[in-house]
Amino acid sequence: MPETMELKDEQKIAILLASLDERVAASILQQLAPEVMTRVADAIRNLGIVPGKVRASAIAECVRGIVEMGNAVQGDDQTVNSLLARAIGEKRASALLQERPVTHGQAFQKIARAPVEELAGLLEHEQPAVIGVVLRFLPAERSGDILSLLPSDIRRRAIVFMCGAESPSPDLLERIERHLESKIDPEKKTGGQEDDAGDRLDAIAGVIQHVDKTVEEDLLAALDDMSEDVGKGIRDRLFTFEDIVKLSDVAVRRLLQEVDMGLLGVALRNASIALREKFFKNMSKRATEALKEEMEYAPKMKISEIREKQREIVGVIRSLESEGQLAIGEGGDDEYV
């Protein structure tokens, strides 16, 4: 592919997807409209070798497009409900809206805005058939997050139902949706703008972490110029607490010198086994036993509080990195002298 060639939109998307991890790319591809998906698939098939300059430019344009979506306008059930309620009153609006069935494309839009933990807690008490129906119509990534939080026996039955059951009727979708909406916290159910912003930043961070360092710094500088909050939000997502598992053992031992064991004990509660073992193997036997005891017997905390402790530790890592005392990178055991 020549560097001077003018790229079509589907070619830019194709270059982005070809640059991403296969699972991430498949998740994005799944969200595209069928006709767009076909064009992008054809573009991927015909990409050939893409020069680095063309790849960087295409990815940068995709990122700008995602950012600009933040200034877009979108219509949905919540918007029309609010407008009709103001125009003709809540009772008449409700009666009018109930006259039309919910289509598959509109199903579960409201409950999808609730936090993943809340949705998982809600669905855990439903029949596997109901769980399967809901997860089938939620975005793939969100459904995957919910399945990860459900008990093994429940998620196994739900996924089997999703594979074997026929597509539900609009009437059944509507009844399930009304049932679940009645159980969702109203304040959280209407918090769509914040959730959408978070999803948008997640998408941008996912793109940026697959470009080289020079392009990454250029894109982050552009986001900083647009908004310091956006720039900070992206940086918060580029290195997460779970990414500590990628640090060298030397870096983990340096981090342990700065982090209180009580703080670490809280932060590791919902961490992966791999991350826990990463810390344990860089601690003495006595310190490991004390940490495990801290994790087991400390009072229960909300997931949001645990994540806040995890962010504190990530903040310590960034400080150490800025001072040149550790490097954020995959593996390696380079000593600092």
C-alpha cells in the first residue's frame, strides 16, 4: 500500500483492527452494522503490507473519530420518553409508548447503563433463560464482564441457553426488560452520559496502547490540549492495577518498598491469581503469610472502594516511573544502579 494513497473509511478501520489484539478486534467488529462489517472484512483481506506512516495516520484518525463522538447527539428510548413526557404528560406518553413493541435493537438499553457489578448481582437471582436473553442483546464486552462475575454454575447454564435457544419474541423481551428495570436503582439507571464517556475513553485507550511510543505521545499530547481531564482519563486506562503482573520482579520489589501492606491487602482482594502470585513470589514467606491473613480476615468492602485502593497503588507506580526508579514494560529484570 503506497504512503500517498487516500484511504477510505473502511480501510482505516481495517488498519486499526489489524493492529489490535485479535479478541479486541473481533469485539469491535461485532458491533458494526452488517453492511459495514462486510466492507471492513473485504478491506482487511486486501490490505497487504501497510507502511508504518500510513498505519499511524489511520489509527490517529480513528482515535480522533472516537473523541469526536463525545460531541455527537444520539436518540434512544430515554430521550424520547423525556421529550414525550414534557410534551404531553407522563401518563399519555407512557400509554403512547406501550402501544409499540420493543424491537431487538432497542432491547435493554436502559439497564445496560447500570454498573457491571450491579447487573451481575441482579441477574444472579434470575433464571438462566432470562440471563441468556439479556446477555444476547447487550454489547459483547459488557456481557463478557457480567459472565465473569457470575457464579460458575449459573454462567455455564446461561451460556448453554444462549447457544441453544431461539430468538425471543418482542413481547417477551419487553416483559423481561420491564421486570429488570423495576429492580435497577433509578439514579444509576439514568446515568448514561457518564457511562458512555467511560466506554469512549476505554475504547480510545485500547487503541493507543497498540501504537508505538512516538505515536502514543503525539496522541496523548493532542488529548491533553483538548482536555486535561480526558488526557488523565486515558492515562489512567493505559496502565491498570492488573498490568502490574507485566512488571519485572525488580520493579515489583521496588514498589513493595513504598506500599503499605494494609493497602495492598485490600487492593488484591479481587485481583487475578496471577497478580497475587506476582506479589507473593517477591515477598518473604513471613510477609506473604501476613498479607494473605490481611486479605482473608479484613472487613468486607465495596468493589468501588477496592478499586480506589488499586488506583492509589497505580499512582505510586507512576510516581516511581517519573523519578526513574522503575520502568513500566513487559517482563525484564533490569537492575537500577
